[in-house]
Amino acid sequence: MELENLTITSFHNGLLSREFSALEAIQVFFKSIESNDKKIDAYLNLLKDDAISQAEKIDILLAKNESVPLLAGVPLAIKDNILIEGKKTTAASRILENYIASYDATVIKKLRSAQAIFLGKTNLDEFAMGASTENSGFKITRNPYDLNRVPGGSSGGSAAAVTANMALAALGSDTGGSVRQPGAFCGVVGLKPTYGAVSRFGLIAMASSLDQIGPIAKTVEDAAILFKEIAGKDEFDSTGVNHNYSDELLASPINKIQKFKIGIPKEYFVGGIDKKVIEGVEQAMEKLKSLKLEFKEISLPHTKYAISCYYIIAPAEISANLARFEGIRYSSILEVEKKAKTLKDLYFKNRGFGFGEEVKRRIILGTFVLSRGYYDAYYAKAQKVRMLIRNDFVEAFKEVDVIISPTTPTSAFKIGEKTKDPLSMYLSDVFTCPINLAGLPAISIPVKKYKLGGNELPVGFQLIGKPFHEADILGIGQFYEKI
């Protein structure tokens, strides 16, 4: 099995033609994890026994010549803030180090029904707070293209696992760019769906009005296959929207794509962007022009306020969502409990030990902007700015169908390069967080197919679509990969 060339469709065809069994495939992937993850550290926990058991069941069905779904046997990696019943789900935080999930997230239920196989839970920035996967409470994940560099974050473990052929595809979560940015850094595809398109039930919440689960894959087609499987309204998620996605997610007609007008926001092509990134995005636009797509310059004037707005709203929601974690209710920190003398002392010690520095920073910031005397000055004003940012996109989409931009201002930076400067780290999301504030779908696509060991760092470009128009950006992306 040539893992680097394997896609979901070719995997499915290989199973049906008996080129390999589901069990053989799973064993090959676990061997890849065994040999590669010692240096990359993408996984926090492996689910080997469950994966082998599921693979054997699929092989029995195939032996009986029974039909199986497209995702049957497909080996997936799952970000460790998505619940899998009976398995550890830590959100890469010490405060949840011993937590065992009591139910499946809705996306996990859907993938189970499609007979996909879960290889393990991947590393992330603690509670998904970060852009480098250096903020994990357990380990630092490394970029497979350069082990001295970050894979991006917060879904860095998922992106690294797919890149290093330790999973065929993966799930991550995107609150301000946490699927797209690691996708760009690791040379894979990352899709952030429209807010409400995918259920958040069973996702450990970071910022509830911004979070969205999305796929990370080798190709746009694979991302579309996964997205179609996990999308849909869920009775357990009150923010979900009942939108019926058509088969155009997997095969938009070329005559439809060629009618699209693509917007180039002048605010996204400014000074300070790495030269290689600009060259990469320009290269992508030249390829897209060969599809006879029309380009037009547009303006998103409130873009300059997006980072400030995001880092008021997100911490405010973080401070509320993380109030439930005191080191008692979900999992106990035994070594701390032995030292505590009072309940107040226990709370302080648990949170002091269980939360990392970045989490504490955002909780404190969020509590401050929600406090009396500062709520109107910061949080309420940020919500008004959020509406202005959203309205910028509404106006832009009256002129164009899709918007193109860099995914990130730089390629993958070195480990430790930005950890002492949080503001510098936050700027990694400058092109991605406005999309979360507006609730739009967006995808990061590698400019080209990058080769591991080729001494070249991947660059991604971002396509932004209208709400619930994932088919538009996925359609353009699938044709782009064929050029």
C-alpha cells in the first residue's frame, strides 16, 4: 500500500477489489504510527483494539459480498476535544487528564454509522487555544516537513497525522482558523464549514459562537466526502441549521464553476506577509484563471479590527465555558486533592495545576472584558464590530461568488519562535478569524502537492464562500487539484 497516494475513494476501491483487507490496511497504518509518531508526536492516545475489531467486522461483510459505505474501514484520526464514548478525552489539558467520555459526539455517531475506523485521538493546543500545538498539556507536536517547526494549531496533531500518513483523514475543530492554518502549514486540505452546518454536540466547547468541527484531508474531494457525512441538523445542538447539501459537494459541474466571480480583498494582500506566501497565492490564482474564472478586487474595510474583536469575544466565551472545569466534576487530580485543606483551596490548586499558561491568560482576559464597568467598553463594542465585519462579507458577496486570500501570513514557524510573544502568535489567525466571526465556510488548499523531505515548506490559499455554499469552494478546489 502506497500510503502517500491513498485517498478515500482509492481506499474504498482497494477494499472492494480485494487488493487489501480492512484489517491489513489498519495494521499498515498502525505500523506507520509506530515508526513515525516517535518523532512527530501527533497522537495522545491510540484506539488499536477497537480499530482492529471494527476492521474485522468490515472484512466479514466484504467476505459475504455485502455492500459497505464509502467510508467503511477508512482510518481516521480524531482531535482530542471530540468525545468518543468510553475513551479518554483530555482536550490536551491536565485538568481532564483522567476524563473518560460518557457518550459519542454526534459527528462520531455519524462516522460510526458509515463504518469509519478511529485510529486514535490527536494532540492539540490545550482546549484548542493556540496556533502551534505548543500549548498542549502533554507534548509538542512537530511538523512532518521540518521537525524543528510547528504543525500549526490548534488541530496540529490531526494535520500532522494526515501529512505523515498516520491517518487517511482526520477531524479537527476550527474556532479562529484551527483547521485551516494547520492545513496550510502541513500541506493538506482543511475545511471550516458554515456555522451551524455540523453539530457541535460532543465537542468540548472553547468559544460556542465560533467553534465548528471540520475535516482535514489529503484532497478536496476527501474533505467533501467527510463533510457530507458529518453535516446536518442535530436535535442536541440548538445552533444547528437544517440545510440539505446536494451531490454537488462531490462533483460541481464545470459550467457552473466557470460562471463564478472571485473576489480579491485588498486588505488581505498587505505588507508583512511572507514573500513565499504571496508567490504561492499568486501561483494559485494563475492556475484558477485557466478555468476561465473572473477575478475582481473587493474591499473588506473592517478586517483590521478582526483580531482585536476576536480576542475579546473568544476569551469572554472561554471564561464562561471553562468555569465548569474545577478538577472535580469531570476527573479528579489526585495529587492536588491530597494537598488541599479547604474546598476553595482545592479549586485554586486544581486550576493552578490543571490549566496551562495560555488557558489562564484567556480566562483572565475573558473575565475582565465581561466584568462590571468593562462589559460595554469591550465585549458589547466587539459584538458591534463583529456585525460590521459580517456585513462587509454580505456586501462583498453581492459582487462576487467566492473570495480568495492567503490562509496564513507565513509558512510554518520554528518551535519556540513565538511562545514568548502571545500577540505575535495571535496574528497567525489574521486571515482566518474574520471567517469565524462571520460564520462563513472556508477551505485551505495547498498551492501544490508538496513532497516530504523536499526541503520546502507548504503554503496554502484560502477560499471563502457564502453561508451554506460549501459546494462552491469545494467545487473550485476539486477542479484546481486537477489542473
